[in-house]
Amino acid sequence: MSLPIDPHRHGRPHQGHWGRHRFRRRLFAAIGVSIVLATVVSSASVSLFAGPFSDWKQDAGMVARFGSRVFAERWNPEERSRLARAMSEELRLRVEILDAQGSTLEVVGPACDRRSIEFAVDREGRALGLVRLCAPNFRHGHGFALAAWLGLFVACLWAAAGWITRRHLRPLDALVRVTERLGSGELSARLETVGDDELGLLARSVNDMAARIERQIEEQRSLLAQVSHELRTPLGHLRILTELARVDDPQTRLAALDDIDREILELDELVGELLATSRIEHSAITRRALSTKDVLESALRRVGLPSSLCQVEPGAETVLADPTLLARALANLITNATRHGQGLVTLRSRVEANADGSRWVRLEALDDGPGIPNDELDAIFRPFFRGQGASDEDRRPSLGLGLALVARVAAAHGGKAFAENRAPDKGAIVGFSLRAET
């Protein structure tokens, strides 16, 4: 069942396409502006150090030598004028001819305010005059071509920036879609995990979070359904018992009141187990080093059992655990041994080393009952499970939450619950493991 979420309830107004992609546009704009600035700086540097006339300047000496020789051979007015017009028309130049005293003899071509090439004309050591050549359209054409190439370059880089932005933000788009699906109640939504980079790590973290939330919601729904079912029995009994308590017979009334008291205790036990379960799921676990001997003896004293039933093996003197949850789990172990195992024989702790070198403390309750059927060794830790071999007298007071809570406490501390038989008809060992204090 999907659970729609109103975005206005959470203080964040609904954003359209423009608002949703604001970060992408900022990233794209930042890359684009960087490209433009880099292009402008590069162009300015080229203009500053090379100049638009770099090629013209490199050839200026050759042009001057060639022009001086040609004009010296054709310095008579008619040939000189014809040569000047030919150069102006063919090369699109402004040609200005001056005599040896600097007076202008002839000007051919359009006006030109650009820098020009000047060269002297002499024949056999005698100065004939001076010629100036200027190209009016050279810089304009060169600047337009440069601007066109720069524009094309910027456009290509800008398109590449858009492609890079879309490619790298695609995982974030997927993240947004999945989180929106999760928020709307579709708890099975998951991200595709590709790569080991930061985005891959983020995807795996989101998937793990979604899996935990889905599991917790499913467990809560199952628990709520089972609790609703379990409450019907004691509430039905209470309804009948209250009717019996109204009769005139004193003995019947007293018996009914005693039964009402037992039903209330059963309801109180159910509420206590549910509260402990809720604390595990919704509260932080406060671990600290605890003396195993003190914890076990305290659990025995609370139920009126002698501390002589406590055994602590060397190396298992200290555990890391939440004291409240640990006390609740031990109380449930003792209750289970007393109720279903014909009495507690020993409450002990012993150390166990794993293959990876980690050390764990096993907290175990040994009973003197008939043992547990092999096919129920794992099932007894499920909520509301009741063994098929137990009699109705033994099964009725049990709500089936005690060992389920033990398993939850163990899992919350990184350990696990376990059950095993000691020997045929020699009782069972039920307990859980916690990390040892090093």
C-alpha cells in the first residue's frame, strides 16, 4: 500500500522542472563561464604577445627589399604611377609615393589608418624617394576570422560541458527519483549500483537504508497484526471473567478476580515486551563495559533465584552492552527456562574466539527440561512462536515474545541468539553472544 506524502507538510514547496534542475544549471553555467573566461584570457594573451600583424611584420623586411628594387627600376613618373595602381588593385593596398624631400608625389588606393610599411627607393646610392604601403582591410578580415574561430571553439566547448554535466549528474537524477518513490511509500525502490566511486558508495548506502526501512516497516506491520490477534484472547477472557465477578457466589467472584489479575499480568507482560522492542528499534544503543558476574547475579536476584546458579568462566568477565537491554534479555532467558525447561539449572558466561580473532562472550541459560525439537531450534526466536510439544497449561501464559526480544537485543549489539540441546532428555541451552571487552 503506497503512502502518499504531501510535500507542503514537510516545509518544502513543490518545485517544477526549473527548480528541480537548479543545481545542474549552476554547474553547467559554471563550466561554461570558465570556458569563456579561459578563451578570453587566451585571446588577450595572443593579442598582447603576438599581435594581429605578426605575419605581416615577419614579411615586412622582404616586402621592403622587393619594393625598393622594383620602384628604383621604374621611378620615371609614368612607369611609377602604373606600378602603384597595379599594386593597389591587385594587392588591395594604399600606395603613397613621396620624393626625397618628403613631399607627396602620388597616392593610390583607399584611405588607411593602419600601420604601414615604409621603404626608401634609391639608385646607385642616390635617394629617389619613399614609398608607404598600407593594407586597410587586413586587420578587419583577420579579426573577423579570429572571432569566428573563437566562437566556434566556445560553442564546441559549451556543448561538451553540457554533455559532461548531464553524464555526471545522471546518477543524482536517479537518486532523486528513487528517494521520491521511497517517500511516496514504494519501499522496494532501489538504485542501480555501478562503480566504486563516491556516487557508487552513495547508491549502496541509500539501498542499505531503504532495505532497513522496508524491513522495519514490514516487521512492525507483522508485529501489529500479531499483537492485535494476541490481545483478543486476554480481552475475551476478561469480558467473561467480569461477568462471573458479578455473580452472588463469593467463591466464584474471588476465583474470577484472581483470573482477572492473571490476565492483567499477561497484558502487562505483552506491553513490556512491546516497549522493549520499540526501544531497540527507535533508540540509540548505549554500550559500556559491564561486569558479567554482576549482571548475571542481578538477573537472578530479580526473580528470587540464588546467585549460586551463576557461573563465569575465565576470559568472560566483561561485556560491551546496553545495561537495560541486557537485563531484559537475561530476564527473558530465565523466564523461558523456568516456564518451559522445568527450571533453571545454570546461568553462565563463557568466552568464544572466532576465526577472525574476535572474542565473544556467550551468555547461556541451561534448563532441566526435555530439550527442544531440532526443527524448532531456530523458530523459537520468532515473535509469538509457541512450541508444538508444549502442553496447553505450559503454552497459555507464554506470549511468544520473550526469546524474540532476546534475538533482537543480540542483533542490536552485533551478536546473535542461539539454542541447542545439551544431550538427549538433558535439557537445553538458550542464550546469545556479545562482543567481549578487550
